[in-house]
Amino acid sequence: MSGLGRRGDALAGLSERSFDVLVVGGGIVGAGVLLEATLRGYRAALVERNDFASGTSSRSSKLVHGGLRYLARGEVGIVRDALRERANLLRRAPSLVRPMPHVFPLRSQVHRLAVRATLTLYDRLGSQPAHTLVSRDEIAARDPDLASLAPFGAARYHEAQADDTRLVFATLVAAVERGAIVANHIAALRRRRWGDRVRTALRDERGGATIEVEARCVVVAVGAHFGDARADFDWRAMALRPAKGIHAVLRVTPRDANVLIRSPRDGRYLNTLPWHGHVLAGTTDTPASREEIDDPRPSAEDVAYVLDAVRPLYPDSDKRVRAAWAGIRPLINAGGATTVGLSREDEIASPEPGVLAVAGGKMTTYQAMARRTMDLVDRNIGRRRASEEAPLDDPLPPSGKRLVSDAPFTRGELEAAARDGMVETLDDLLTQRVGITLVAPDAVREHARDWAKVVAPILGWDESRVARETEDVRTRAARFAPP
């Protein structure tokens, strides 16, 4: 695997070349657009102001799903498309996207009939394997705690689970292998039209240098950050209503399925997923303020909401919270609806000639969003390129000794990410590449120096750099500890 290449080479490539497509934003949507551009034969580059997958794309529920709750609201088209994309990802990325059983406890006979009818339609729209019903007696024989939540049994159906950060990484790697250039810690400052091209000023956030890049089309995919320097146009045209969602990581033995739990406060369903030997519980859905978009964090009340819901399954969950973190969903507005009721539709706008902006959607449909975006690029440029399909492989298969005893992250992953992942900081490595900070921030604070010394020869860090990176990542990891 070639990985993402050297950042210095990427900067040289950016300064020396003009492109057909420049993508601004290194989350899952931007990565998908970049890959689709390269599959259509375009010269393409991507820049990200912070690190790849450092925003919403590392703070998701880790699910690739059709969206059962959207079907209950009558959004059949969204569900059909999402189920098709789920099947595509299961086929194209089997090392990154895996089937995940879901258990839906049934609380009354009426509820049982309604859920069964919804799941029958779900199956007909393409969800496979088909759902089954499990009696309360069967559940009680294996899982008494779950049986207490399922007086009328449970429905069992399947979605898929994905490592979101690695899916971004794998998508970028697939694009780089086809000739794309990617660079992290690069801010897009301003644009100006120059004939049939758009010139974009870029600033290296690590070194301070500014360069200018030409492209026939610029695609802005910055999620909820429209309106800041990464978008540089009036984001209100996108009609966004960002929503905050938080997750708590519980140090408890996970079940083999995602058990859907109904909140006693408002009836909202939350996930309790197995994740790296822990349980990932969430998510909430509340409007996000401007400050939260820039720095989303869970409050003590957010975590309490999640714990109130999962307590019937995990009675001592209050004492088992190992990490908690927040992400921002860039939802498309729909009149006066609350964020809970907003659609997961995506929107593509052209705020100025030669510029496209894409927002909304979800991880499941990222490649469909990319195809629609590139269809518009084709029209703008005036040519249509044949596309192909790219397999996606886990860029960091586990190998070697575990970094900590109670989570499956390995030294081999750490070294491979340092070597192939365009890592600039220890936080890039531990949070966005390996992902251990999101599960075990306590272990990061304890072992950060040891792990920095492991990768120092690969990254060319001296002792003073190891000390600086260690101090910085310990401070950052503290933000993932439960409030």
C-alpha cells in the first residue's frame, strides 16, 4: 500500500500543478468526491485545514444503515438509496464495513405489529438478510436484562458497522493511488475567478507559507463549517441547521448486536453498539450553536441523557464511562422542524461560477453524494468521463502487540499509520488514524510519551519534539474524558 504519500511532496505538487478539481474539506464527503473525480480521470487534489476526518467524520455512530426511522416518516426514496449504498460498501470494503445485527425490543402488541410492518417494507426495499422475530422466552433464556425491556419479544434485523476514520483514510488512499494529491493542515483562504478557472489561495498551517492553486472547479465539502474561512461564501444559501450528537463509550462487556434503547425522557431511540471491546452508546440530537460547531463537546447533561437510557441494560453505566465526545451533523433545514425531525437529504449548490458546495447526507451515502457532485462538475467542465469502481481496504490491519490490554489497538497499526498516513502530530496519529483517543483517552494520557517514542524514528522527531507532542496530545485527550 502506498498510503497518502509524503506531505512535503504533496505541497510541492500543489504549488506546481493546476487541477481539474480542487476539493476543500477532508471528511468523508470530500474524500468521496476526490475518489470519484480520480475514477473519472480528472486531475484532482484535496486540502483540509485541520487533519483528515478530524470533524464529524470521526464522531459518527459508526453505522452504515438504511435509516429505519426515516422509513417511519415516509422518506422511502432516501431509505432505498441508503440501502443500495450500504450493500455497495459491504461488497467494496469488507475489511472496513461489516454486518451488524440490530435488536429492536417490542414493548406492546401494537408496537410489535407496527415494527413488523415497517421492517417488512424495509426488507422489500433491499435490506438483507430479512428480519426475524424473537420471543420473550427465547430472549430471557439468554439475556434476562434485555428481556426486561422486551415484554413482547424483539425484532432482529441487520445494518452494518464501519470504522469511520479508516473509511476516510482508505478512500483517500484509493484516490492517491490513482494520481490525486492530498494535504492536511492546509487552509483555503480566498478564491478569485481567472478566465475559465478558479484560483484559490492556500496557507500551510504548519509552515506558514501561502500558495495559489488553479482548478477548473472547486468543490467545498466542509460539513457544518460553511461560513468560516473554509467556505468563504454565504453558507445561508445551503439552508443548514447543524445538530450536535454525543456518544459515550462504556467500559462494559458488549453484546454481539446493537440493542436499540428508548429514552425514558423523550422516547428517542439510542444505539448501544459493540465497539473495540466496549459499548458505544448514543446519540443525542440537539441544535448546535456557532461555538459548538467550532468546538463540539458533550455536557454533563448530554451524558446523563444517554446514561438514563442505557441503565436498564447496563445498571452501573454511571461508573463505566471511559470516554465521551460530540460531533456535528450538517442537516439540511426543513421549515420549522426541530433537528430531530430533519431529513438526511443532501444538497449541492453553486454559490459562484466554478464553485460547488455540498452538505447534508450521511456516511452511508457519501459515495452517492460524490457521484451527484461529479455529475455537476462534468457539466461545468463540459465533458463526461467514464467512472469505475474502487475497492476499499483497511489501511491499518491490526498486527503486533496491543497498545493497551482492554482495547484491540496494536503497535503495528501505530507504526503503519505513522509511516503511511501523512501524520503531522501525535494527535493526528492517535485520534484520526488509529482512533484510540476516542475509546481510551485515559490510556492516551498514560502512554502518550511511550507511543511518541515508538514512532519518533519514523517521523523524524527528536526528544524535544516528542516532549511537545506528548504534552499536546495529553491536553487534547482530556477533552474526550467524561465531563
